[in-house]
Amino acid sequence: MQNDDDQPNDRDEPAQTPDETAGDQEGGEVLAFPGLGVESPDAGDDGELGLGDEGDESELDSFTHEHYVASTTREYRGLAEAIERSAREEHEQQAVAASMPGVQTGVVGFEDVTGEETPDMEAMHQAERAQRSDLYLRIGTGLGLVAVLIGAVLAGGGWIALLLALIIILALGEFYASVRRSGFVPVALFGLLGSIGLLIGTWRSGPFAIGGFIAATIVAVTLWFSLVPRRDPLANAAVTVLGVAWIAGLLAFAYPIFQSGDMVNLVLVLVMLTALFDVASFFVGKTVGRTQLAPVLSPNKTVEGLVGAVVLTIAAGAGIGALGVAEPFTIRSGIVLGLAVSVFAPLGDLAESTVKRQLGVKDMGSILPGHGGMLDRVDGFIFSVPAAYLVYLWFGWL
């Protein structure tokens, strides 16, 4: 048993607090907050801290501002030196991530203030340059197609008929290739043979042959799927016949126009107005377009582009008739043809957009640089050619 004298005398030498011990070891003076960690003279027998009896002077009364400034803790020791040292060092400027309610987190860098280009801005410039290059490529390809067309028209009806047959076969092949990539299995051989027979029959016997060869293709495809079991025969037979009727059947109405005595002017005016509508809708829509025409089918087309193209196409038809540069067109017939093209050319474009949306493809092909496939280029003519045939027939030119 230890003697009472061996035990520490709490009253003579109070135990040091951890902060005081650390202060002694590290050389910094730590002043205890009055009334905390040291027994107050007013402490009771039970060891509880007291602030003194009522009317007695408290230790808080003698705690001045100088005591507070002189007091420190381990966490703040050396803070002034660290701040001064940090002020002398050079720091790399960093971007600041800013988060605002309702707005996705963005990064605000110093280059946004100084005007320096960021990688995103450079990518934007590259996209703009690529878009301009694609536009020039589209214009160059379009001019090449126009030159080939004019040459075939001037060469005679037989040459333009062969050119149209080649265009139809290429477009039909692109269509069958696209539906195959989407899981369909069309009988492409029957479709190609039916289209060739349709074109020959229309050239020799007129547009009445179109319906006959489409019916013959339906019979042949039906017999094929009856004798050779295939999966999804109804869907695959439908896409086979669709290619023949949609592409070859409608474009074949150009053959009676090729056999007209005014073939050169009738063909050139039709091609010019259809191409003008396409170009005008693109540039007007890109310049002032705001309202989407068909957001689901074709998000890039706008109502403003459509209205501008309609006005320009009808005005161009009226101008051709007024100037008398293309017989037998008059102001009235030019306006009628311009109106027909303005109605049916965009319908042909939307029809192809519907098919591409269903198939999940952007372009039907890639044979024409800047334009995609052949079918992508002639989609507006697919509906405008039969409409022009009816207009020419109405005016008695066929």
C-alpha cells in the first residue's frame, strides 16, 4: 500500500492538460481558457466547475482581448507563416467546376475570359470546316450530275432512257441492300427483273405497262414464297414488291415524256424546278429556319425552308413561262408545274425519310460523294415525275 505522501498533490501541482503538454514540447505557449481544464476556486466539493457566487468576480471578467489573441491551438500554429509562404509561390491556374440548379455542371476556365481556344472550341471549328467541305462536295457532285443529265438529254430520248434505267437499277439495289441489313430477305432477282421488264414495257407501250409488270412481279414473288419456304414470307414479299412499285414504277412515268417532241424543254424544266426546290429548301431552312417540319422523320427540314422553296419554285416556273425561253411553257403552265413540284417533291423526300427511319439508316448508299446513295438523290423526283406527267398530259403536250 502506498503512502499518502507518495500520491501526487493535486492542489499543489495541477495536472497539465494535453494542449499545455503539447505547447511545452513544441515551444508554443498555450493559455487555458478560463474555467476550463483548471479547477476554479469556486469549484464545489464534487469537483464541478463554478463561476463563483453571485456578486463574486468571475475569471471571465479578467479575460481580455489580448488574452484571446495570445491564445492558440495546435491546428492554427504556423498558419501565418504558411499564408506568407503560399503568397510567394507561383500557382498554376485551374478551372473551376460550377454547379447551378437546373443547369448541368459546367467547367469555367480562364481561357473563357482571356479568349484562348479550348479543345471543345477547336473541335467545333473542325466540324464547321468539315461541313463547308461537305457542302462543296455536294455542289461539285450535283454539278457533275447535271452535266451528265444535260448531255444525255441533248443526245436524244434513247440515251436519257438508258441513263434513267441505270439510275433506277442502282437505286433499287441500294434499297434491297438496306432492307437486307435490317433483317429482311427480299427476292432481289425478281425485283430487278420486274423493274427491267417494266421499263422496257413502258418505253414500248406507254404507262399502262407499269401496272401489268407490277402485277406480274407480285405473282412471281408469291409463287416463290409458296414453293420455297422462307421466314416472314409476307414481310419479305412486301419489301420486294415495294421496291419495284415505288422506285421503278413511279420513275417510269418519265419515259412518255422522253418520247415527246418537246422532250428537251419538258425534261430540263422539270429537273431544274425539282432541283431548285431541293436547294432552296436547304439554304432557306439553314438561314432562317426555326420551326421543324417533321421532327421525327426529318429533323433538319423546317417550315420556313418549305415555304421559301415553294415561293421560289413557283416564281421560277412563272418566270420561265413569262420569258418564253422554254416552249411550250407559258406563265400559267409554269405556275402549275411549279406548284405540282412544290407539293410532290417534298412528299417524295418524306417518303424516303420514313423508310430510312423504319430501317434505322442515315443514307441508302454512298455512291455519290456528299449526297449518299442514288436513291437519296432522286427521292424528290420519284413523286414529282408522275405529277409532271399528269400536268403535261393535261396541257396536251404528250
